[in-house]
Amino acid sequence: MLRSQEMSLFQLIMPRESAWAVMDQLGYMGKVEIIDHDPSIPLIARPFANYIKRCDDLLNKLNLLIETAQKLTILKQFQISNKTNNKMCPKIHTHQYLDTLEDQINAKVNSFLELNRNHEQLLEQQGIIIDQLDILQECRIYLGDDFFVSRDSKFDYFIGTMKQEEIYQFQRMIFRVTKGNAFVHIKLQNQKAIYIVMYPDQGVILKKKLQKVQESMSLNRFTLPINLKEFDKIQNDLTVKLKEIKQLIELTNIQLNSFIQELLKQTEGIRLIDHYNMYISKEKQLYIQLNKLKMQGNLFLGELWIPKKDSVQLNEVLLIVKERNRDIPGCQISQKVPQTIPPTYFLLNEFTSVFQQIVNTYGIARYREINPALFTIITFPFLFGIMFGDIGHGFCLLIFGIYNIFYKLEPFYELRYLIVLMGFFSFYCGWIYNDFVSLSLNLFGSCYVVDGQLTPIKPQDCTYPFGLDPIWGDNLEFDDSFKMKLSVIIAYFHMCLGICLSGCNFLNKKDTYGFCCKFLPQILFLTSTIGYMDFLIIFKWVVQFSPQNAPSIINTMITMVLSFGSVEGPPMWNVNSQELIQSILIIIAVVSIPWMWFSHIIKGYQVYQRRSNVKIQNSTSSIEGSQVIELQLQSIQDETQQEKSLLQTHDHNDLSPDEEFTELVVHETIETIEFVLGVISNTASYLRLWALSLAHSQLADVFYSLILSSPMTEGSIIGALLRYPIWALVSFGVLMCMDTMECFLHSLRLHWVEFQNKFYKGDGVEFHVYSL
């Protein structure tokens, strides 16, 4: 994981007859990346676009079937599987198997949808009959039997059902149309509203207006029988018909359930519907990869990347294809010399993938460049722990991460190992700070004795075993100083690690010039400035000074720069030796700036002169001298790696030698200024470790003192129990949620900007593996 896998480039030539079989096995191998011969070609113009469309149509039909079954509550909490494996289909199959599956899926989906349509029609008929029976019964109760014996011709009626939310609007419309000359009876039943409207027969115009109102708001409209005999006959017929429809609905439900059970039937440990979905998805991916190949006549030409260590397996897979398909011609494969930068590929697992994702979000590593993710595994949660350090809160975060490992909590499951490490380092740093939700724990006994003036006095032979002495728990000035200096120390070592990794990159590329003219001046400049300041901090911690003679680190660093190494005020040690050391460090820092700047420009100028000479010779030479020019051009192309790297910082394909050299000068100038100023600004940026840690502890102290401190001090158990939920909710919302996210983002910033910019370019090409 420190460096990406070494990649090999192969050219693949295969006839059309064996293309499917070869790509199928390469997909199951899961170790290659097929290179698209022309990414600008649209999908519709590629040879297998219709196959991909067929696969999309089949997948859509399967999804429609599942959605329909879920609406019918036949399937509950069903999720189709997208993971393929070698058990999903026979070990030996051909591309014709897709045609077989297509026929099966079309037949099953059409049959299921037809059953579902019949089921919906039966349910609709059932609802209409139930509504009609309810209305008949309600009319007999409301109107009485006399209405059917002797009906008054001066009154007319209409009946039906409507939505409950339209009752008020319906009543208002009837009132306006009839001008209040109507009886409206409404009854709520079965989530609907039954209405009976009686109105005087005042002609055709009023009747048409009422019919329009009824048509616009009614779900179903019905008419009443002429007499009681017909009433009873219609009611009996509807009851018999309702019973028959219920039986048909039950039979249809049985057929639908048996149909779904057939799809869920497992064969060799795989459900049939998963088999359909996985195979169609596999075929779609296979044809997408086939579209990347170049087709010439009856041949497919393509190139692929594969990790170097898996090259032997590639040959074995192709031999297996040849043995299984003896009746079709085989393919040819040959290794090529890469003309482009190989893709970046890291072997990852569940633990390392989340940290690699953090790095990849910033940028993909260059080929064979040192991978920051390996160091991020420790440094990222550690810096988070420094900012979030608290015994109680860190322990809660640790338990939450462990819970995610054993019990899958979907939103955080992929981050489970990151959360565990963040919780562990927060818990550990909490012990270093001796901070438990704003309280200091006196587990080992304080080494300080408080006298009558409340001044802590420490015996010389006493040392607190682990972490800070609890006497400093409420001393904000001490915490402020300690965490600020700790942040500066961590800043140096973290940035120093980044610069050292850049040196390793130079050595790996055998770029001795870059190692000597980039790595050495950068590490010397960082050490002679920030490194010396960290040394003074640690020296002042170790050596005991009296308050009157204690030197000031800030004054020492300012005087060192402004007065060329001189010392003002109390010295750290012997004045003469300290001034000598500081003068040497200033000289080293000043010399390092032109060292890292001009050295690359001078070397770039030599390469520029050499290319210019070749260009002049090429323009003035005769045809007979072309072989000499070719040799000279070849010698330029075979320059050492450190010379090539000078003019390959950017893409110079369209630039002349003059423009290349000018861009090199500008680039080196900007890079040198950025590094020199960045050493100071990046160190200041690490003070966020101190600021967020201080903010976390002070917020915890404020919440405790405002909510729990009073009842705890007064010994009021009831008051403490009543206030505890408030304190817990506030602490969870502000500290466990908001502050966790804040510390996470600041730790992310320190890695992306302050750490990775020392060595990580992040402009590589990701390896997209073809896997089925």
C-alpha cells in the first residue's frame, strides 16, 4: 500500500467469434482495465449499443415487476441483489444465453403484469359493488319504503359516492345551483362519502347543471330501482356477484403469490430473480467493455492494463478460454511498452479503503508515488483526537465505532474503523489532558500542595504517573500554553514527515538532482526555523528556570531573525554558543532559498540549450544528415530521469522550448515562494489543534457549570436527575455531533493542505478494474 502496484500494458487481438468468451473470463478474473481506444465516440455509434439497450430494458422490466409486487404487499422489504458470483450461472455458457433469459423474462413479466391488471380490475369492480350496496341500504333507511311505492313526480334525485375532502365544496355547489331548494344527505363510510340529493323538478336546465356538478366530484354514480321488488332483486344479485368477485380476487392473489415464490426459489443458493438481475447486469458490463475495443473487419483490437504480478494469471485465463472453446479461433496477446502514464492501483481491504477514500477525494496518486493513506491511518485519527480529546466523549465515540463493527448501522458502517480509531485517540488524548467532560480525575494523587495563598507547591521527587496533574485542571493559562506549544511541535514533525516522503519519491525515481536540490534545502529550511523553535520549547520544558531568569521563546526567535542570531534577555544556555548556533541556522535558512530555486532553473536552462541546438542543427542539416539528427534526438529522449522531470511538471506538448523554459522559471519561482511562506503559514495553521481542543474543553465546562454544577454542589439528587437529560442532550448535540464534524473537517484540512502538499501531487489516473 506504500506505493501503487507495478502495471503492465498488453495488446489484445481476438476474432469476433471468441470476443465474448475472452471478455467474460477477463471480467471474472477482475484484474484488468480495458483502455477505450476513442472516448470521443458516442455510445450510439459503438458496435454493441443495441445489446446494452436490451440489457437496460430487461433490468427495467425486472424493477417494474419488483415494484408492482411490493405495492401489492406480496414482497416486503425485498431488495434485489447486485453482487455477482461464479454460482449465478453455468461455468460454461455462451452469449446466446442472453437470448434465452430475455425470452424467459419477457414471458414472466408479461404474465405477471397481466395477472396484476386482472387483479386491479376485480378490486375496482368489488369497490363499485360495495358502494352500490351501501347506497341502496342507506337510501332505504333515509327515504323509506314509501318512496319506492309511490314516487312523487315533482321531485327528482341523484345518488353516488365522492371523496371525503370534497364534501364541503359539493354542498356549496348544490346550494348555489338550486338556490337552497335541495335536500342533501351525506354519510361517511369506508373512507368515502355517500350522498343523496333530492331537488324539485324545475326543468332540463337545472338538471343539466346538477349533472355537471355530479360528474365533476363523484367517484361513482348510481340510480335507484323503480319499486321494492326490483330493489330486492338488484340487492340479491349484487350480493351474489360480490361473493364471486371475492373468490376470483382470492384465486388471483394465490396465483400472484405462487408466481413471486417461483422467482424467489433458490437454485444452488441463488434466487431466480437475483440470477436474472446479476446475469443481465454482467452482460451489460461485458458489452460496455467490448465497446471500448477497436473493430477492424472481423477482429477486435484493444489494450489493457494489468498489475505486473498478475500477468501470469492473465495468460492462464486465456488458455482456459482456448481449451473451453476449441471450435473457435483463439486470441493473441503481447506486452507493450507504455507510452502514457500507467494508472494507479492499490490493494485495499475494508479497513484501509476508507482512508484511501479520504486521500482520493483530494486527488489520485501518481503512478508509484508514495501513498499518503498509509500514514493517514494513524495521523488522521490522532490529530482528530488531539482536538477532540476527552475521556468521556472519546469513550462514547469508541463504543459507537465498536457497535458499528458488530451491528451494521447503515449510514456509518463504511466509516466504522475510522470512527473506532478516532474514538480511541480521543480517549487516549483525554487521559493525557486529564479531562473527563470538563472534570479532572485525581486517580494517582496530585504532586502539588496548595498553601494558604492558593499557590501550588510541588515536591522535587514527585511526578504524576500519566497525563497532566489534576491541579492544573482549572488553570486555563496552563492549558493554553501547553496545547499551543504541543501543536507547534506536532506541526514540525508532521510537515517533516511530508518532506521526507518527497525525498523518498526522488530516490524511487532515481532523481538525485531533485533529492539534492529540492529535498535537502527544504528539510534544512524547515529544521533551521520551526525545528529550532520546537527544540527551544522542549529545552525549556526539560530545564528548570527561575521565574526571574526564564527566557522568552518568542523574543528569542524574533531577535534571532532581526539581529542575525544575537540573544537579548535571559539566554537558554551559554550566550556565545547560543548566538553561534543561531547564526549558523540563519545562514542555512537563507542559503536554502536560492538553493532550491536557482538549481532547478540552471539545470532546466542546460536542457533548454541542448534542445535548441538540436533544433538549429535539424533546420540547417541536409537530407543525408538525417540519421545524425535522429541519433541526436534519440539522445535527448533518453535523458536521465531528473532532466526529464524539469520540463514535465506541466503539459508542454504545444509549447516551444522558449515557452517551456519560461514556464519552468515561473513555476520554480512560485513553488519556492510558496514553500518558504508555507512553512510559516502551515505552522500557524496547526494551531487549530490548540484552538479546537481548548474550545471543546471550555464548552464542556460551560455546559457542566450552567446545568449540573449547582445541584451537584448542593447535593440535590432530584435536581441533578432532572437536569441530567438536558445536559446530556446539549452535550450530544453540540459536542458529540457538531464538534465531531468540526474536528473531522479540520483534521482533513491539515492532511490535504499542510501535509500532502509537501510531497503529494495527486494528479494520477485511477485504475478502473473490469470486474463481473
